[in-house]
Amino acid sequence: MIQPNSLVLYKNNVAIVLAALDGGKFSIRFRTSPLDAKKTTYNTLNVREKDFILLSSTPSSSLENVLKYADSSSPNVKDLYNLEQNNSLALMVKEVWELLSSDSETENEAIEWNELSLLIKSDMKADEAWGIYLALCNTLYFALCESNGQDGKIIFKPRSKEEIDSLIQKATLKGKESELKGAFLKRLKKRELDLPSDGVYMTDVEALALGRTDKSRTMHDAHIKETPEKAHQLLLDTSIWSITRNPYPLRWGLSMKSATEGLPAPPEEERLTIDTISYAIDNEWSTDPDDAVAWDGKYLWVHIADPASAVMPDSSIDKSARARGATLYIPEGASRMLCEDSLADYALGLKELSNALSFRLLLDDKGDILECEVLKTLVRVKRLSYEKADTLKDSEELKPLFDIANRNIVRRKANGSVNISLPEVHIIIDEAKNVRIEPEIHPQSADMVREMMLLAGEGAARYAFKNGLPFPFVSQESPTLPSDIPDGLAGQFRLRRCMHRRSVGITPSLHAGIGVGMYSQVTSPLRRYGDLIAHMQLRAFLDGRTLLDKDVMLMRVMEGEAAAQAAHKAERKSNMHWTLVYLLQNPSWQGEAICVDVGGRQNQFFIPSLAMETFITCSSSIKLNDSITVRAGNINLPELTVDFIPV
């Protein structure tokens, strides 16, 4: 019978019954504060009899006395696996286990709490019940049965000798692991790891540095702030990573490997053979030529690689390219949007005749586009480096192309185009991970090729709009240009600050930066998803197949654009990383910094030899386009920061 001061088990906690209430309920009181709390707190609840289990029907003196006995006499949970612990209750529990185990008839048989508690202490007082219950729970000799609590009964079962030995072995291993982890953390705090054996504890740190997780148990235990930058620094400090480890592509969720699924062979289909030789002009080291240009005396031809002939919308290759958004170009190499093994079939100029999707443009005397046709072609392509093309700019073959380019520059400028030119560099990493930074030489032929590509993009946009194709149009709002734009680099930076971001959508609109009424990018389908999906639409139209509707087109364009933006960010971070590695490898470096903006406590400078922007506190007499010599200091590789100090 349950009476006031009876002890009960309520949600694995001991409680004392205060009173029986109407409706079959009981008022109980129990401790709510942790054992190690400075102040003990209690709570009182009204519960039904089915919500608790009777521990002792004999009245206890007080809940405080019950807890006091248990806290002082019951085996500590931390000593669970110490079978020889110097504790009277623990020894009594062991003796009862030995007694039950010695009897073959009762060995391993379940036994109720009431009977077992009296075997442990025949004269058990109510105040001792909770302590004895904990003694049973906190040793290895007995286990609470799964049926515990059913029918208001507490059931224990003696463990076998084999079970106890197995638990001891596991606990020993766990204790050893804990000891080893503790020793590792001490070494980690001193940044003196025992490698490679300590490396096993640092995998979660590396995962955080690479953006695969946002938590690190190791850093948490070592009281180090859990950020990718702190993880990166910790890996450097412990020599697990060297300064040449670039985490940014993986941190942005990008693959460091090119796509692996090869494109099918180009389909057999009717194509127009173009006899005029076309020229694929690119860097000497380029391996994926995807555009070529020609002039036949009447038409300007811009031939573009034709992977869309084999990549069908929503195919596995299309989905993979959409997820990548663009080929990732970092100093270590290229991670291609489409399988590199497919270049032989789809790049231009690698075979005698190359498949192309060609834009045939008819221009007027001012360079305006009168008409644009899109054709499936076979073209003869000759590859030239920019340097070689520059030497041929006055030749019979290339002079008309340079003339068209110059007219287009004039035309676009008259339409309000904004041309911003800043020094660029090429970062080179050799096999030993030594970094070189060389200035990008800007050949005249690169400008010519750029104008050809702009004309193709403008022509494609006009063609798509004329034929009602859902299409990825690129636009840019008109900037508000100040009247006092300075000369030199300072002026280029002033112009850049005035420009709006470009946008990609399915509605044609002005591209103010280029100076054309409508525009689309179509000249790099091997390395930009937006160009590839534009080609898919053009080919579907030419073949009489169903086009992607506007909603689907917009969704896929946005997915590809988001992925491409991630690739661009990873490229910028990677370039900054390797630039700082270069400065670390060349501690005596000094270079010219040109003032591009004056204001406040710090002036903005541009360092042409590194293609880097920075803010420097220097003399108030510094004017726009003035130059100073600087050196690098306080380089923080994980944070991608460096201070440039006037020499």
C-alpha cells in the first residue's frame, strides 16, 4: 500500500510520496538539480500510480536522508568497472551475485527488486532503498531487464561471468582510448603532434577545413574555435598540411577532377562544309580550342564547338555540367565541365574537319549586324597562338578580321560601352610546388578574338529573339559615370566602381557594359553551362525538336549560374592563396604599388606584379596614380590576408 513517505521510482529518479489525492493521484517530491550542483533544488508533481514504481512501502524519514545515504554509500558510476572497489554496498552486491551464480538452478534467472534488495541487506531501511537500487545499477553484476517497470515491478538479472569479462575488456579499451586522447590533446595544445599516429585524431579538423562539416570534436575538446580558417591554421601549425595545400575548391563543394562521363561520338547528320580556312586563336598552352573565326569576303563566320549535338537536355551529362556550372580554372590545373577525353571529338582544329555550330554574320559598313544565321557545319581550322596571330595581323587572311574588330570597338563605344583594362598575371606552379607569377601579355589578337565573340553573342541573341526561342540572355544596367574620371589605373578603378552586376535571364535587355541592345554568351559550350544550354536550344530549333519552355529554361540557367559563381569564387580564393604562398616562398619580395583611390585613413593601392588590391596607410602627400615600393608582412594564409608595408 502506498502511503505518505513511501519511496517510488519516477522517470529513473527517486521520489517521496507526500500524500494521496482524490482521483487516484499522488503528490510526489523529487530532486531536480544535478548531483554536483552548488544548490539542491526540488520539484513537486501530482502523478498517477501507473507513472511510478514502488521502491519501498515502509515510510522513509525524509527525501534528504534518502539522497544523503545514496550519495555517500552507493558505488560511483565512474567506478562501474572496478569490481574490487572499496565500497560496502558494492561488496554486498558482489556477494549476492556469487551466491546466485553458485546455484545452478537460479543462475542467470531474473529476480525481482523486493527479493534482491533483501538478499543484499536483510534489514534494509527505507532510507537505504535508493542507495541499494543504485548499487545494483552501478555495478556489472546485475542488469535491469528489458521488462523493467512492467506491471509495476523492477526486475534484475545476474550477468554471466562471460558477459562481465566482455564488459570489462571493452571498458579497459575505452579507458585506454580516453587516456590516449587526453595525451594527444596535450600535444595538440603545444602544437607538437606525434605524426603520423596522431593524424587519426585530426580527420575531423581536416573535414572542417575543407568545408565537409561545420563541427570538429577535436577542436572543441582543445578549446579552439571551430571555423574553417582556424582548422586550416591548426593543420599548418601541426605540419599535417603544408602551405601549398589549397582548400578552396573543395570548401566550395567543387570537384578537383574533370567530368568522367564521356560524350557519345558526334551523330551522323547533314552539315554544311565550309571551305574557307578558319582560325582558332588562343594561348600557346590552350588544349581545348572551342572557337574559330573566318571572313569569306561577304560574311563573318564564328565557328563554335558543338558538344550540344550529343548532349541531350536533362541527360546525365547535362545534369553533371549544370552542377559544375563551368570549368574550374585554378593554378593547379583545370577541372573540366565536360569529359576531357571528349575534346578530340568536339574541340576545333584537332582533326582535319571539325564539327561546329556556326554563326554566319552579315555586317554593314559600320559593323552593325544586318542578319545572323545559325548553321551546323564542317570547318577547316588552323590553330594559331596569340603571338603568331599578332605577326599576321596585316596578312590577307587576318587583316579583314582585325578591321572588323576595330569597327566593332568604335561601334560599341558610340553605344556607350565601358572598357575596363587592369593588369593581369599568370600564376605558375611547378612540380615542386614552387610558385611563379608572371604578367599576362595582352596581344592585339586577343582583342580581335574578343570582338568576334561579342559579335557572335549579339547575333545569337538577335536570332533567338527573332525566332521566339526561350534563351539565356545576359544584360547589364547602364552605369552612372562621373565627369571627373582620372587617367591611368585610378580611372579604371573609378569606372569599375560605377558598374552594375550583370544578370542572366530569359528576357533580352540592354547590356550597357558591352554597348549592345541584347546579348547572350554562346562561344564556350565546352566550359560554360550557360553557353551549352543556349546551344541545346539552338540545335533543338534547327532540328525541329521540342524546345525547353521558359520556366524550365530559367530554372536550369539559374542552377548553372549559381554553380558557375561558386567556381568563380573558388578561383579567386585559389589565386589569392597561391599569391600568398608566393610571398611566403619569397620573403624578400618588393614591388610597385600604384595609388588608385585616396580617402580616409588609408589609401587604396593596386600592385600590378601581383594583380592585387590593398589598403595602405601612407603619406598624405600621395596622389592618384603615384607609386610607392612595398614589401609584404603579416601574411595570414588561412585568413587570406596580408599587410603591404611601404619600404
